Amino acid sequence: MQTVHTLSDLRAALRQHPDWVLVPTMGNLHAGHLGLIARARQENVPVVASIFVNRLQFGPNEDFDRYPRTLPRDAALLAEAGCDLLFAPDEAEMYPQPQTFRVLPDPALAGILDGAARPGHFEGVCTVVMKLFQMVRPRHAVFGKKDYQQLLIVGRMVEQFALPIDIIGLDTVRAEDGLALSSRNGYLTSEERAQAPQLQAALRALAMDARSATAPEQILKLERQAMSRLDQLGWAPDYLTLRRRVDLQPPTAQDLHRGTPCVALGAARLGRTRLIDNLEC
């Protein structure tokens, strides 16, 4: 695997092949990331992974400074997984001047759920992903479904800007007890780690209970009950909700009658650690 740190070296390396598949990451890799690499390899073109902790998507009181930077370990894992090229720029290389031009996603999609809990987050995500797309010019890009809202927003951005990129979503990789793998799981204490699967269990219960709902009012009641139960277990939930997969809007009575594909999504803080998860239903 070749590792480059500058845009000029990246472009020189990319010229070796006409097509690439991109796996964007912020590093501190785990088995979920390696699953993205394995999926990328199925496209039968070389794989380029990026590692960059993007300041633009962190709020002023979030964990940018303490987010784990583990580049030597990450590079070894990527090489073992069959990645062909690693792009690991520093902040000065990625943003050589203040990034005053930004990508503003549709607030109807990006201003809800995680976008409401983390103002400006998806603006930062879209800006850095657009910049990576322009730097790499991949034919395909692979993202995990754990960040369900992010995947939908990136896909919509690609559509609206007519980018010639195929966005591939990979199912969430989980630990044996059901916890979605995340770099932030490392923040959990041993006691919190034992409690962490409760978020996925709460979403599973919400999705199951919602199967018998026939009106939006019933869904709202189920969501409030799910939030209350998680709160009683010691969590601080931002949201537990059932939404349409296509646009993350609440299902209407007609949607419930027709069985429109939905997804249960949740975000909650356990101690100092904020976890997200989802379950398609």
C-alpha cells in the first residue's frame, strides 16, 4: 500500500489507474471500517482510503481535540485489508486557507435528527466529502449505514450536483451483543460498555411496536415511551424515532397503511459518550 500526505502526491498516485473506489474515514479504524474496504474491493478497481479528522463537522463543545489519532495502526490495518492507497493529509494540506466556501445541504434533510442536535455538522460533512470527491475523483465511494442520515445526505448531494460517483451503503457492523461498532465506543467505561447495547435494543423494540401502529399519533406515543425507558436506564437521549427511509420524514397514516419502508433511528448520550444507531424496518 502506498501512503501519501499531499494533494500533489495523491494526484500523481491516482494517475496510475483510470478508476478508483474511495473509502473516506476519520481514522481510529475498527472492523466496520475494514468491512468498507472489503466491500470496496468488490468493485475490482483500486481502493483509496482517506484518513482526516475534519474540524468543520465538530461543534465547539464536541470531541475534536480528543478524537483518537492512530495513523500508524490504521495504516497497518488498511494494508492488511488490501487497500491500495492511503491519503492522510494534515489540516494545513486539507485546508490551506480558511474554508469559506461551504456546501449547504437541504435543511429539510440535514436540519433534523442529528442535524438538529449538532448544528452545522452536516455542512461540515458535505464540505469535506465534496472536497475529497474533487481531490480523488472516484468512480465509487463506500459509506457505512450506521451514519444513516449522513449516507442519505451524501447520496442526495451527489445526485443534485450530478457527480459521476456511485454511492455504496454498507450495513452496520456490530459486536456480538448488538452494539454498532464505532470509534467513539473506545470512550466508554467498562460499565458503560455493558450498557451500550440498550440503545440498539430500544430501537428494535420501537420498530417492533410500530408494526401495529395505524396513525402518526400512535408512533409519537411509542417514541416518547422509548425515550422515557432509555432515560430511566441512565441515558440522555436526543431522539428515538421512526422515519421514512426515503427522506427521514415521519410516516403518514397512508405510509403506515401501505407499509412504506421505514427506519428507526436513535442518538443518546451514555456518560460522556454520544452513540447513534438505526434499524431498517
